[in-house]
Amino acid sequence: MKNEQKEKNKASFIIDGDETLANAIRRSSNEITIAAIDEVEFRKNDSALYDEILSHRLGLIPLKENRKLNEIDKCSCDGKGCNKCQVQVSLKAKGPCTVYSGSLKGDVEVIYGKMPITLLEKDQELEFVAFVRLGKTVKHAKFSPGLVFYRHISEITVKNADQAEKIFEKLKASILNPPKGKIKNGETYQCSEDVDYIETFIESAENKSKLIEVKYGEELVFIIESWGQLEPKEIFTESVKALESNLKEVLKTIKK
């Protein structure tokens, strides 16, 4: 990896390899275990939303377990559910109010406490108990660690540095090899944004062909946007581990 760029819950970097390897790593991110609300028992629900809709919303709230959990299908309880493989959370609210994710009570960390769950009018009540378990995206999207994708880098060659300065200002967060000072004529810069996206900044410019030249490069930029349960680098590392594990299983099958 090189030219790594980091933001909060987002990272991009250039990888050595072709689309086949990049896609294998991307798909392997679906094998990472993530905690999410997996089952809900409603005791009261006077809101305008059906139990099924609320359950769906609750499942998509990013959570992080405060203690190590077993996967339920690998636990000693044989999938019945116990303290080793699940955490119980609860919520009780009475309107008028907006019920937010931060109102969940239990031994978990709610990544974003201001995610709205539902609205309650006067005297309406919502009360439930839910169970947080580990799972993988291959089972359900609620166990997704984030967005993982890749594309070819874009190469921007400067033709008119003075007029192109405004374009680079808009793209500065995406330039993988930023200039130490001002941009210079004839120099080529690598960008993680797509070629078509970059060209939208020069559509209205006069003599746009004289400002910059944009084309796809040979290298790939890998981009990870985390929901907050794992750091982007952890997602990449765990994806590689999952890929290695699957390849070992394939080798065992071949040897048989």
C-alpha cells in the first residue's frame, strides 16, 4: 500500500495488484463479524410504524460490543442464545418526543446517538427488548462494516497552472501525491476521484482542454468508508485475513 489518505472513518490508498485481487478483498469484507441488533421483542409500540419497520431500523444502527462475543452458531449454547453470544439492550420512551438511537440501554456502544428511530405523539409509548449478536454481511446487510470499493486512479496533467488552481482546490482532499507548493505546468498528479467526476469541475471553464488533461491510470485506489464499528484499516486487515482463510479451505479441498 502507498499514498494512504485518512479521514474520520474513511481511508484510501493505492494497492499493488489487479482488479481480480482487489475484488477478492472487497468481497471478503462480507466475511467480517460485526455486532448488530438481530432480534427484537416489542412490549409496547404505539408509534405510526409497524413492528417490522422498527426492527429493520434498529438492525441498521451501528453498534460496538463492549465485551467479546461468540458467534451464535459457534457458541456452546448450540444457537439458543446466552450471555456468551448475545447482549440484551432495551428502550422505553413515552411521547411526545423523537426516539433516538442514543436511548438504547445495554452493554454496547452506540456509534451514532442521534439516529432517529421513530416519533411518538402525546401519551404514545414504545418499549422493547432486543438482542445484539455477531454476524456477517453474507447473512444480512445489517452486519456490514462499511463501504468497500476500488477504482483506477485518475491522472491529472496540468497544462495551465494558474487557471487550474481552483480545480485542485476542490480536489485537494483526493489528491494522492499533493504538491509541496503550488501546482506546476507539465506535472502529473494522482487522484482517487473518478475521471468523470473530475471533469464536472471543468465543464463550464473556457478552453477546458488547455487547463488539465485527465485520464485513467494503471494503478488501483482502494477506498473504505467505515460505519464506525471498525477503523478502515481494520476492515482491510480483516478482509485480507478472511480471504486467506477461504483460500486455505480451497487448498484443503483440492488436496483431498
